[in-house]
Amino acid sequence: MTQAEQASEDGQAREPGGAAGGHIGPNLLERAGSPVGPESQISLSADRLRELYETMVLIRLFEEETERQYKKAQIGGYCHISSGQEAVAVGALEPLEHDDVLITAYRCHHLALARGVSPESVMAELFGRAEGCAGGRGGSMHLADPTRGYLGGWGIVAGHVPLATGAAFTFAQTDEPHAVLCELGEGAVNEGAWHEALNLAGLYGLPVVYLVENNMYGMGTSVHMASAEPEVWKRAAGFDMHAERVDGQDVEEVMEASDRLLRRAREERRPALLECVTYRFRGHSVADAGTSYRTEEEIEEWKGKDPIPRFGQTLLDRGIFESDEELDEVRERMDARVQEAVEFAENADLPELDSLARHVYGDEHAAEQFTRMAPGSPFGERELVLEKELGNG
Ligand SMILES: Cc1ncc(C[n+]2csc(CCOP(=O)(O)OP(=O)(O)O)c2C)c(N)n1
Ligand SMILES: [Mg+2]
């Protein structure tokens, strides 16, 4: 049977049309033969497991609020939310150590919050305020917090993957026992930058784990319509790299895989690819209803795999939470946390106009650089910088 026949047998049509790529059900969560690495050594206390659950709820409520704020025009630019993917962020980042580095694609609210960036500073960033984690200059796609080793969200698909490889190269050259975790979408794996970056990581044995959030779609194109080999983990074979595919709706499964791969990256200088099979419940961005290229039935089927109630139930079964009321109490507390973040962002200052050109070019040379950018000054930045001398503030 050819691959195309197999795909259509599995109900995953490869040709365009017909629910734009066919039905993509959670049956893809099956391991599909991916190997399993050495045992994870991570073992969390009941308190910490409760905190992981809280963070997942926080992310969900935070992002639902960002959609409301976007529609109220409090948030500008783009806004991509990750609802449905919380277990990947929380699970994969839990084993990260303080000195490890995180670098991500642009769908990054969940990753910043899971890295411990405060809801206040993420919301303020989305509102374009000076107290935002990137000084109000990045917005939704470019959250960053170098104090936590978070080198940012990046908007060019796969553009950050070579940067991650470079950071890992630095750790290897300076003999520091740290690892890089590089998050990307499955849509990035057909870009040249991905191949070049993974090749060097494999060749040099760099301490980096490439974390692919395979949410089945890149904008409106399903992985089956975009990738000759839709099982992303298999693609690591071309770079002599260990790879695993895990259920991205199971926070503990993701955490254990991430732990063992990051540990090996730090201790043995071995790169790895971790594919987490997941699904975004909402559209590509808040401007996309997300229903023209997939069916309601498919979305509902995946909502049956919602990682939050699933983990809540696991913790109830283990007696870590004792009742549904305790889960409700978490939700209320996290909701209050989100409202505090909104209030903080609303009251935070906008960046000073005088700082317009700061960080655009090296500060000393900003004025000189701006004299050369007349064609690229659509909002009159050139005049503002030169005539009003904004940029040295
Ligand atoms: C090099 C490049 N090509 C195209 C785009 C436009 N674009 C923005 S997001 C996106 C889809 C990416 O999908 P995926 O990597 O699966 O991430 P997801 O949105 O699912 O998180 C595309 C094609 C871009 N930003 N960069
Ligand atoms: Mg995707």
C-alpha cells in the first residue's frame, strides 16, 4: 500500500478539498513506533503536581482573556492562542533548569507563562506597555525574558531554529553543562533553516532538544497536506538524532520525555527531537474562526482529549485533589490572577516616545542609521528620530 493509500485508509486524505485535508482525529496520538528513551528521573511532589495543574488553568484562562482584550482593541498586531496545547508547554518546560535556554516560535503565551514569566508582564507586553516583558516592543509574537533564559518568541517560521542551534553551540564551546529547548510548530519542519540547523546539531553533537508542537495545522493547511512524512519524529533519522513522539495531551508523558532528553543533552551532549501530538482548539489567530478547513466534528473529538480536565481527573484519582470543588477553586483563583494582570496592563505606562529608536540599531549609531532608511520609514520614524532627536532616551 502506498503512503497516500495508507493515509486515505486512516481517514487522512492528502489531497486538497474534502474538509481541507480530511478528518484528523486523535488516533494520531498512537505512538506510531517511536522509540522510548531512558527512564525519566523526574518525580514531583503532590504540591508541585497541583501547581502544574494551576499553571495549565492559568494559561487557558489567560489566553481566553487575551482574545476578549484583542476584540476590545487593547491588544494590537497579531494574537495566536494555544488553547488545547497547555500540556506541552507545562510538561516540556518543567524539567528546564535555571541556566538552560528556551527559544520559541510566535505562538508563545503558554510557553512564557510556563517559564514563570508573570501574567502581569505578559499581559502588559500584549498591551504594548513599557512594563511588558519585552518593554512593550515585542507584543504577542515576541515575548522574551532573558532573566529566565527565555530568548524570545520569533515570527519567521523556523527562523529561530538556527539561533537555538547557535546557543547550543555556545554551551558546547564553553563547556557549560546546560541545554537549549527550542519549541517550533510542525509547519516549520519543511523550511530550509530547520534542516540546516538540525544537521549541524547532529554533526557536532550539540545540547539541544527540538520540541515540535504538532498541532496538526500550519494556518489552514494540515500536516498531511504539507509534509511528505507527516510523522515529524521520523525526520530526525536524517540527522542521526534520537527522536520520540508522545501524547501532547498528557502533561506527565511530555514532562518525562522532556526530562530524559534534556538530561541527556546536558550530560552527554546529544541533541534530540521531541514531537508532541496536540491540537489547537481555536483558529490560527484570533482573527481566524478555525472552522473553514476542519470540521466541527474533528474539533469536538479533540476537545474530548482536553489536557486540563484530563490532568484534573488524574489528580483526583490519586487523591492529590480531593473534590471537584477544589478544581473549581483553582479556576476561580486563576481567573482572579488573570483579572489582576489585565488591571496591571491597563494601568501600565506606554513606552516613552523618546525611546522610539532604542534597540533598533546600536544606540550610538541610531541617528546615522536612520538617515539611510528613508524608503523604510512609512510612519515618519526617520523624521521623528532626526528632527526630534528621539532615540537616545
Ligand atoms: C518563513 C515564513 N513563511 C510563512 C510565514 C507565514 N506563517 C505564519 S504562521 C504560519 C504557520 C506555521 O505553522 P506551525 O509551524 O505549525 O505553527 P502553529 O501556528 O501551528 O503554532 C505561516 C505559514 C511566516 N511567518 N514565515
Ligand atoms: Mg502547527
